[in-house]
Amino acid sequence: MIAYLDSSVALRHILNGGVAIRHALACGTVVSSELLEIECRRVLHRCRLAGEFDDDGYVTAVSRLVAVLDGVSLVALSAKVKRRAMDAFPVTVGTLDALHLSSALAVVDAEPTEEVLVFSHDGAMNRCAAALGLAAPLAD
């Protein structure tokens, strides 16, 4: 079983210790798009600039991010992934979700005998994952 980790789950854990990430990390393999690191670091910088972190809070958040990244294999935003993200999806999703879902589909293509579970707190992404035949175990 392969867990595909969306940034929403990682960020909930990084920012306030959300527990849903434990379900994803319990899978044999955890993957995500290289967008995961970009999105998470952008949020941490934005929170820092907005004064939402003191020094200790920022260091804790960065430490959690590094720990998450240590346990995740990142899928490159290859030409194939980007081309798939430009195509239509069965339900409406934003650009970053399309890139994440295209990355998850690349994992399915690379590991056709493995079940891929998409872990996201984004309702549209979960609906689209389900429509694409990917399991999405988290509620909106």
C-alpha cells in the first residue's frame, strides 16, 4: 500500500501537530509531489513574516517539516506529470491539486499492483481522487 501525502495533511501536522499524518505514515511507502516541500516552506515563511511564529515556534515547525520530508519520496514534476495536470479532470480542481493528482497517477503508473491512498484534507481533491479510482480515506 502506498500513501500519497497532500500538503494539507503535512501542514496540519507541521503547524499544530495534526494526527492524520500518522495514518499516511503507517503505510509501507509514502510519496508526494515535490510541490509538498515548496508549499510547506512557503507557508512557513508566510507565517513567520505574519508574526504567527516566535523563534521557537518557527524552529519547531521547520523540524517537523524536515522529519516529514525524511519519510517521503518526492515525485518530480516531470513533463509527463505537467502534461497530465493540463488535461481535464472528472471534477473541478485547482492547479496545485491537479499537479498533486497527476503525481499520484504517475505513482499508480509506476506501481500498478499497489493500492495508492490519497491523504488530503481538501474536499475537492478527495472527490477528484475518488473519481479517478484512488482511495481517499480522509473526510473533508
